[in-house]
Amino acid sequence: MKHIHFFFAVMAAAIAASCGNPATADLNPGSTVKVKCPSENFRLTCQVMTDGTSAADLLFASDGSSGYEVRFHGGAIDGTIKTGSLTGIRNRYRSIVPDNEWFNFELAVRGKNISVKLNDIEVVCYTEPEKPFRINEYSGMLLGKGECYFKGSIGLTKVKDIKISALPEGEKNPSDTLPPVDEQSDKVIRLQQQGFPVIDYHVHLKGGLTKEIAWGRSLNYGINYGVAPNAGEGGDGRMYATDEELYEYIDDVKLSPFLYGVQGEGRKWITTVKPETLSAFEYLFTDAMTIVDKKGKITRLYHPEEINLYGMNEEQYMDYIVDQTVKILTNEPADFYANPTYLPDAMQKDYEKLWTPERVDKVLDVLEKYHMALEINARYRIPSFDIIKRAKARGIKFTFGTNNMGADNLGRLEYCFEAIDSCGLTPDDIWFPSMSIRSTRKAVNYNNF
Ligand SMILES: [Zn+2]
């Protein structure tokens, strides 16, 4: 084997030296820079600098207009496709590399596997399946022939140290360990090509779901994950009680291909975590699955043994839950309401009857007033489509989320995708951190902890 590697190393050096390829490119709107390279089994490396507003693309397996595209675009998490995206195939919504600094870029095509790395961190690992799904606009996105082209579209994107090397046929991407998705039945690839953001904002790295497992699945499924620790006390699984632990969490995940948010847990979080610590996260959410009962006892509605009705009937207890939900969303400044309209086990069979339009309106009034989004929860399959439609009619935005307890119940947002079709959701209905107003709100200690 050794001599084969040596042969390819020599060949790689030969390609870089002999083709007269440009080493640098200043990409302005309309500019195109061609880089001769093989159509498969190659690696292109360079350094790139974006400025927060500029946008450019690297086309490969391309004739100059067809082919795959890798996006270069930084700036806030605002719904635009970010650096490292394989456009229309694996759209990414957060850039892990800073603007106005050079970063290392690598594109490697090994057989049918496409890998994109930013500063050595893999953000795309996509294997073109035997029967890829492509809408008309993307029908040219297939491996097999063509070369590379850098193209500018907005502002100035700088590229330097462009290098091409051939890779030996049969070489495998070591991180490509999961079978390719069957795109003939996959909903995610369809949404990607419609430009519909596919983000699960409510993923917990706990219960066996490690950062590495989540990373592999996110890249394989094509779903962006927002990973969030539970800040506060009293929830299930690992809790992050101190500011130090929360900063350590950010340090651990910020260079991974995730968004990172934080969940305020158990009602006391507004007094136990510093506001500046919470501000360091890209978004913040809370739910109303934990309430303070009539006698001031903290009650997790998902633990039936903790619930005490103190003589209230079901309708009265429902009013109490709605009242608590309104207090939580009014006084705890969050970006979105997660696990929304959740009811204790014993009441779930009456969900439709208990969530009357009047009760729904009380909750939606608060969301509208504070520009909060409504999570569509994939695991609990809530809220109902009827409530989602009522929220959409008010202009309330949505996030998709799972609230997994571990590795086993993190699915593929199936209920959220059903909601898109049943409720007519469009990309404009989706919330992004750039819309957050939580920094303008103050936490109110309404329970006098
Ligand atoms: Zn959660």
C-alpha cells in the first residue's frame, strides 16, 4: 500500500504545480475563478475570509453553472444559509468560523462522499445515494464530472492558498459511518431544496446522546441541531446549576456544527443564573411543565405523584395551569415557549376539550406581546394543528424541537413536518435568534424565591 500512497502524493503535488491554478481569488459580485481539479477523489483546501455580509460560493463537479455549491456567508443567525453549507442539500444556519478572520477551508470528495471542514471541524458529511432526490433547480447537483469554480455574489470574499490534491480511489472518509439516507422517501432533503430551515432547537446532550453521536446524526440526517443544557434545578437528567458549568458547556459545543441555546428549568433559574451567562447563549427557552402549586410547592406536571389538586376539579386545575403558564411566559424572558400546552398524563385524553379557544388565546396573547415563538414539539406531538393555525394567524413564529431524554427518542421532527403540510407553514413562519428581544426584558421574581 505504501508505494500507492507515495504515488498519489507525488501526483497530488504534480497537479497543484502543473495546472497553473490561481492561488488566490478576490470574489466580488459576478466574478468567477476557475480551478482545474478532478471531478471525484480530490481535496481542495484554501483559506477564506468573509465580512459578515459578503457571500460567495464554491461550485464543484461543475461546468461553471451546474454542480454542487458550498456557501461562504457569515453574520447573525437570521435564516440565511451559512458558511460550509452544501446549498440545497445540507443547509446550515450558523457559521462556526468568525467573520473578518482567515479560516481554513477543506472540501474533500471521496467516491460519493462529500466532506466540508472549517478549521478542521467537519460540518458536512454527505454521501450521494444511489437515487438522489433533486428538484429541477438542483438537478445538476450530482457527482461524476466537472471542475471547481469560485463565484462571488455579494460584497468581497477573499480566498488564498488554494491547493488541489488527488485522493486515491477507494479512500473512505473515516467519519462517514452511517448509511446514506434514502432520499426517495426523505422529507428533509425536500425541505432543504425548498429553502425551508430544518432545525431542531431542542436537543439535550444527555441520556446517552453524546456530542459525537449528535454530530454524526445531524450531518447524516441533514437536520441542524440546537443543543441546550437545562439550567436551574429540578428537571430530569443532568442539570447545570452554576454559571461556571454553563460557560464550560458553551466552550464544549461552540466549535461543533450546532446552534447552542439554553433551557430555563424548574422556575428558580431566573434567580440562580446570571443574566450575562444566559446572554452568552444564542437563544433561550422555557416551558410550563414545572409549575408552582396553590401552596407554593414546585410541581413537575410530568411526575403525577407530585400533583396536588387541593380539591380542584379538572376544569379548575386546567385554569390553574393556564394561569401559571401566563405568569411564566410574562415574567421569565425567553425566546420561545417549549413543550407548549403539555398536560399531565391524566388530562391528556381531554386535550381538545381542555384547551378551549379562550385558554389558548390567553397564552397566545403573551407570546404575541413579547415576540416569543411557539415550539412545535416532535416528541409530545403538541400543540395541536388547530392551535398552530391560530398562532400562525396572529403572526407568531415557530421553532421545531424534540426535547429528547436520550439518544433513543431523538427522532427526525416527523410531527413538525406534518404540521408544515397541515397548517401551511412557510419559511417565513420560522423563528431565528436574530429576532430575539429577550435582552430588552427583565426577569421578575414573581414567586418570591
Ligand atoms: Zn427540554
